[in-house]
Amino acid sequence: MYRDILESCGIKYSRQSAADITTFKGGGHAIVALPKDEAEFVELMERLEGSGAQYRLLGGGSNTIITDGEARTLLISTRELSKIEFDGDSVRALAGARLADIRREAHMRGLGAFEFLSGVPATVGGALYSNAGAFGEDMSKYVEQVQILQYRCDFCGAAHVQKTAMSARNAFEYRRGISEPILSATFRLSEMSMVESEAQARRYMAYRRERQPRQPSCGSVFVNGKTPSGKLIEQCGLKGVRLGGAQISEVHANFIVNAGGATSADFLGLVELCEREVLDRFGVTLAREFVLIH
Ligand SMILES: Cc1cc2nc3c(=O)[nH]c(=O)nc-3n(C[C@H](O)[C@H](O)[C@H](O)COP(=O)(O)OP(=O)(O)OC[C@H]3O[C@@H](n4cnc5c(N)ncnc54)[C@H](O)[C@@H]3O)c2cc1C
């Protein structure tokens, strides 16, 4: 059904392998649409809304697992929506801009940005969706406004896409951000010398290198509760357990890595094992942090 819409909008699309579009690098295939600019993106979203087609946005694919075989869900990649515009200490970035690119440009202007996420391959849209964070900081620290797409017009009540700017700070909780489609965001940055920004980034990256696995993964599998999920999984003796090509990391038990040729079934088998064991042993229900595309 979505193919007709893609064809009539003239939007580029292709069948892509999870190995190429997710950082876990395992799973099946999906059709990925690639709007080339804001106008195409908005038009596509408008046409898809109410069409009955199943679709989902895709940023850097660093929190995404694609089911084995052929996914029914159309993925809309924001890769081409990567424009970044600075105005003093404020920056507006389209949803597909990589945080690493914003940080690099901020450096040149004597500004600091997202140092705590150094080494995390996130885009603006993906990071705002989950309010990505680490080392006690998260995206809400920087956000001033987010431009989202809303489908029902407040004035006429009809279902069509409108761009709405929301003042975003109070929209965030721990690992919960903005669930509407994000077009762009404006961040307020603060002064920081390039030397200091790089020193911070290096410190955070060194910490990650020491305590997190280097193999392909989707980051933390479960959200942390009162006791970190990795600790609970480790205490169940599951560190290093392997299923097919997937493995509960020996370095950090809240990561499941692709140790070579992992399928999404391998990954999900280990996810379910962790959920079962942690529930049996500690009575704790683990909450999944990754997004599964069917
Ligand atoms: C090695 C590694 C380390 C990581 N460390 C951290 C960490 O320290 N902290 C942390 O929070 N996360 C971490 N992650 C997880 C991941 O990087 C973050 O969740 C990141 O914010 C996801 O961004 P993305 O662009 O890759 O999102 P994707 O995986 O592409 O998408 C994730 C979700 O965001 C939605 N989305 C994407 N774009 C938009 C948009 N424009 N509008 C609305 N929704 C959108 C998607 O539909 C999907 O539901 C790590 C991942 C890896 C691989």
C-alpha cells in the first residue's frame, strides 16, 4: 500500500538490510524511504497518515532492531534531513542531523554540545525520541524548542500535517522524550572552549571503551530501574551467554552484541531469557529500551 504513495510522491526508496542500517548489524530487511528534504518529508508523512500503512522513522538505527525476513513496516530515513544552522549560541538542526556533527561545528564556535553522548551514533530525532542520556545528563539540558508534525489541525479539525513548535523541556522524563514525528529542534548551547569540549569527550569515550563492548549492539537493551538492569542480569549468571550469533556481553550485561551473524531471533531469545530470569530471581520486570521493527 505504501509503495503507491512512495511512487506518487516520487520519493526514493529501496530494500535495505538491517546489517546496513542498524548498529546491531543483524536481522532482516525493510523498505526504506529517503525523503530528500523537509518538503518531501512533510508530504510523505501527510500522505501516509490515515492511509493504513505501517511506518516508522529511522535515524541512525542505533536503538533499532529489525525483525528477520521482510519487515512489513516502512522505514522513513531522516538521513538527508541533516541541515544544521547556528545563530549565536543557539542551533537549529533537522531531525536527521547527527549529534556528533553538531558537536563538531559547535567546537569551532567555542560552544559545548552533547559531550556526554560522544561515541553514540545518534541523530537529533532518535535522541529526542528517547531523551538519550548518560553520565547524569540528557537531551533536555539543551532543548529549547522542537518542531513536530501534528496531524489534526487545531483550527479546522481536519487531518493534515502541520508543523508545531513545542517548548520542550518539560516534555522529557528518564529515557522518554517526544513521541510525535520530529522535524527539527533548536538547542541552546553554552560557552566551552574546544580544548575543554574535547577533553570531556575523550573522558567519556575512554569510560565507554573500558566498560562497554566494542562489538555491534543497539546500546543498552533495558532501561535502568532502582538497580541497574546490567547488574540484575549479571547476578543471574547470564554474562557471556550466547544464542546463535548473539551474546550477552561479557563486558556489560545490559548489552547484547552481535558476535557474528546474529539474527533478530537470536537477539530476542536472549532478551526474553534476561526478562524471565530477572523476574524469577528478583521479581523485577525489565523494560525494553530498543525499538523492534516488524
Ligand atoms: C554503542 C552504543 C552506545 C549507546 N549509548 C547510549 C547512551 O549512553 N545513552 C542513550 O540514551 N542511548 C545510547 N545508545 C542508544 C541509541 O544510540 C540512542 O537511543 C539514540 O538516541 C538513538 O538515535 P538514532 O538516531 O540512532 O535512533 P534510531 O535507532 O534510528 O530510532 C530510535 C527511535 O527513535 C525514533 N525516531 C527516529 N527519528 C525520529 C524523528 N525524527 N521523530 C520521531 N521519532 C524518531 C524511531 O522511530 C525509533 O522509535 C547507544 C547505542 C549504541 C549503539
